[in-house]
Amino acid sequence: MDLQAILKRVQGARAALTTRQLVTLGVSFVAVIALVIGSAYWISAPSYGLLFSDMEAEDAARVVARLKTQKVPYRLDDSGRAVRVPEGRLDELRLDFAGGGLPASGRIGFEIFDRTAFGVTEFLEQVNYRRALEGEIARTIATIDEVSAARVHIAMAKESLFGSQERPAKASVVLKLHNSNRPLPESTVRGIVSLVAASIEGLNPDSVVVLDTFGRPLAKGGDADSSLGNLQLERQQRIEAELASRVLFLLEPVVGPGRVRVNASVRLRGESEEQTEERFDPTAILRSRQYTSEGTIAAAGTPGIAGARANLPPSPSEPAPAATLASAQAPAGTTRSSETANYELNKVVRHTVRPPGDIGRLSVAVLVDHDQVTTRGKDGSVTKAAKARDAATMQKIHDIVAAAVGFDAARGDQLTVENIPFDDSEADDAPPAPTILQRMAPYGDDALRVLVVLVLGALALLFVVRPLVSRVFPPPLTADHVAVESLKEAPRTVEELQGEIEAQLQAAESAAPRRLTALAKRLGTIAQKEPETTARLLRTWLQEEEQ
């Protein structure tokens, strides 16, 4: 089809249309073009992700100025407190802004001392130091997951030569939580108090007050009893969790994973206890024993000659008289001995001091599932059946649990181990496979865009482009279409029908010679290609005529 024929058809279609139809077609064509261009722009437009939220006005202004400098497209949400950027550059920009110290949540840190100013007084230096310290502590507290923002106010300690005029350091912290309906854990509050107290010189943790943005006190200065109670509660929970995990660690390899449940309850003593005990044993024991002995030796026989000569030592040349030797060898005087024994009763003194938080009573409950017995049939099928555990096995489990938790009957502890079948109806069901929508969830936004564009394009093709093309390039009419169109016309008379039938008969008579000529040529061609078949056919015809 050449260009002139196309132009003629277009001109003919235009001549057949009215002005209103032409305007409608033009508007539809422009709408389709706009739809295609808008869809292409919508698909190619980047999706924006949240860069920062809950920013102060000063931080938001600095972030926007930096984005403009880097020529990064952005959007503002939440009355200018949140900034969105293209998702493809989200991680890169977060790292870039974090390296530059943005956002700072409106708090000035130690960067206030980066620029040295001359002529600054000592008072102004102290004020700047306090501002920097408050800002740095607030930034550190804001890094906690549960905390969205924080503000810190410090009253620095004032030293004086007189003790009555000294002022201790104090601090107050205001927290903005991500979830205001859920209270901040006590451990986190104590951590914040310890952080503030350790960051400020001379600050006692009892002098730190922590509030949230709703005015609810999270930590009061000097509230030691509350802190002690929270510590005891945490210790109780920690002991219970440790006992339960210890029993599970011992029993799961025996009964199977997931077939044992343990619950431990511990009651701690809330007060300290001091006890002194003194006991006496009625059995006497020997403490000490003392021996005493005295004696006097008296002279025996004739006394010696008085005088100086008698006192002289004997001469070796002269032998001593026999009476003198006898008197020297004989004992003289009397002896006396005594014994003293001291006995005492046995005494035992015991002083016992128990601090608060000691275990007063322990209760442990253990549930054990039935044993799973596997049987294999003759046809190779495997069946599982639950069977109750025997008393000997349960007693062994009871003894193991008692040894693991430190069961003490004298203390009033209670231990219960029962064999109860578990409900495995939900465990047997396999987790359902993820649906197509669940798998396509991460790509839902882009897929929705493409789907909308495809639907709009299909609607435009069906209701705009196709009617327009059918009008400009009408399809050729076939015999069926002619018959249908003829049926759509008004009913004809009998004379018209008779004239139409006669015209068709005359056309058939005039076309008969041409048909015979065409058939003769076709038979000649077939006889040349297949002479045997043609001869067989003629022989058959001759036989039929003879008969």
C-alpha cells in the first residue's frame, strides 16, 4: 500500500466524520499521548525514603542546605521535621551526614570550642563548657533504641571555703520515647542515671532526675528503696530464667526438643537476717590437769665431828671412816604429791548473717510429653504412637531436676514433675508456603506502577486507538459481511427478490463456458502428471456405460 492510497483513505475518513467526531478523536489522541508520557515519568521517578525524622528546625535547615549544595532531590514531610531522599542514595547520604555531625538535634557539643574567641571571660567559658557537656550527654542518650530525643540540664557543683555554702552537682534529664505507651525499662533508666553521674564530676546518682515528655517520673533522686526493689525483682527473674534454662538443657537431649516445659518460681527474702546461736554439750570434758609434788630428806646414822676440821674436804691419802660414808649415802626427810583436774562443758557459738535477696523458697514445675514410639509395619509403613512414660523414668527425671535446681526440702521447696501428652496438632502442620503476594511484597510499589500503566495502556488501545484505526482503515467487506449488511437493510419486495434471482442465474449461465474451459485444462494437466490414474478412470467409465 503506497502513501497516496493511505492519504486518500485518511481524507475519505475525514470527509465522512463530523466536526464533533474530529474534535473527540483529537482530544482522545492527546489524552493517550499524555497518558503514555505521564506513565513513563511515573515509572522512571525515584521512590523516596525517610532520611531523618523528628528534627529541630535548625537541624532541618542545615540538612536541606547541604542537600541543595549536593544537588540531591528531596521532599519535606511532617511540617518540615522529616526529610525524604531517593532510596538509591539513602545509605550514602546517611553516612555522609553522620560524618558531618548532622543532625545534632539542636544541641551544641564540644564543637563549640573549635573556634577560639579572644576576650572571653571565665564565666562565659564555664557556661560554654556546661552547654557542650549537656549537648554531648544528650546526644549519647539519644543513641539508645527506646529514646527518640533527650535534653539534659546540669547544675554544676559550687565549691566554697565554708562547708555550709557548698552546693553539690545536680542534673535532670527529659526523654522523648519512640513508644509513649510502653514504659522505659528500669535497667535502661538506671543506665542513663549512671551515665549522667559518671559524666559529671562530683555528681551523685541520687541527684539525677529523669522524666519523659509527659511528665512521668522515671527516676527520682534519692529513691534508694525503689532501686533496691527493682534490683531484687531483676535478680529474681534472672534466677528463674537460669533455673528453667538449666533444666531444659538437661532434659531436652533425653525427651526430645520441644517436649518438655519448665516453670520456676523463686521467692527471695526482702529483709536481711542476723542470727546468733549458743549451744552447750552436757558431756564434761577435761580442760586442764595440774600435778604438785614436795619432799624432805632427813639425816640417818651418827653425826660428824663438830669443828672446822670436820668441814674440810677429805684427804685422798686418808680413807674416810665407814660411819661417815654410811651417813652420806642414806636418804633423809619426807615427800608429798597432789593432782588438780579442771572439767568444763562444751559450748558452741554460731553467728549467721543473711543479706537481703537470698532464696527463701523455690518452686519448680516440669511437664514432660509422652514418649514417641515408632513402629514399622510389614509393608514398610512407619507409624508413630504416644506412650506414657513409666514410673522409674519419671523418678529419674525427678531426681535429675532436684539435683539441677538445688532442691532443699528443709527450706520448704516444692518440685512437681508430671507426664502429660502435648497437643501436636499445630506442630504437625507444615508452615504454609509464601504466596505470590508475599513474595512480591518487597517489590509491590514498582509492580503496582507497572500494572497500572499496563491497564491504562490496554484501555487506551481498546477504546481509543482501535476505534480510531478502524475508522481510518476500514477492513474489506467479505460475502458474510455483505450478507449481514444486507440483512440489516430494510425488507425487500417479491419483485426485487425475483429480479435478484434471475440476475444470479444469468451470471451462472454466462460463466458456464468459462468453467468448462478451466476444467478441461485442469484435466489435461492431471492426465499428463498421472497417466495411469487417468487411464484407470476412463476404463471404469467405459465399463459403467456398457453395463
